[in-house]
Amino acid sequence: MSFVDRLDVHVRVNGLDRALPLVDVRVSLLDLLREHLDLTGAKKGCNRGECGACTVLLDGRRVNACMVLAAAADGREVTTVEGLAADGELHAVQKAFIDHDAFQCGFCTPGQVISAVACIREGHATEEHEIREWMSGNICRCSSYPQIVEAVKAAAAELTQARS
């Protein structure tokens, strides 16, 4: 019996196909992004799935990248905060976070932004209590929660208007 300790991982990250040969099977998606692809937007906070600083989209669904093995992302699509801007323009959520001062130290901001994008796409961004509930997996130690909620509401309104 033989145990595999390395494998090739093929993942589409921010619209680009990436082939990573011989990745250790114990590597998390977060470490793959940060250490193998130099995408450092997703932060290593608690490394236990509790803080949300490492939130990314995996096939369009938000996940804590520290809790997903890189092997589980093989053949899938990952979007990080670096992949939200398009054609030199910030995503509506990124703009709203700036406009509403929805950050202080900025450590949690990438995870908050990704989670906000998902929250809006999921249709959970119409009421303040709803936003707070659906964003509750992302912790801000600086307590910018009121500004984050306002930013999510503003971005949701802008994106809804743009779709109309």
C-alpha cells in the first residue's frame, strides 16, 4: 500500500488557469494562494475557520480558505479579493468599503469584501439585521461593523440598480 503525499493541482484563480505540480496534500487553499501563487489578499488570521479573514469564493460560494485543502480545489474556480476588480475599476463592494470607511486596520477587509460580494449575490443584503447575520462569520477586531453594514447596503443598492 502506498500513500500519496504530493499531487498536481489545477485551479482557475481569478480567471487564470494555474497548474501547480507536486503540491503537498496537507496544504490548505489559503497556503496555496499565499505561498504558491503570491496572492496575499486572503489573510491568515485564526487558521481555524473562526475569523473569516481568509474568505474566498470557491465556485462562487464563500469558504474559509484555511479550512479547505488545496487538493479539494483541484479543477475548481477560486476568486480572491485580487480578482474582483475588472478593467482597472474596483468592484462596487470595494468602492463602497472605501466610501463608507468600512475598515480601520484593514486586516479583515479582504475577507469582509469577499463575504459581502457573496452576501449580495445570495440575496441577503436588503436589511441591516440580515446583513449582520449573513456576515457574522467575518470578525472585525476594530469594530467597523456599522460602516461595513452601510457599505454592503450601498453596494447592494448600486449592483441592483445596475442590473435593472
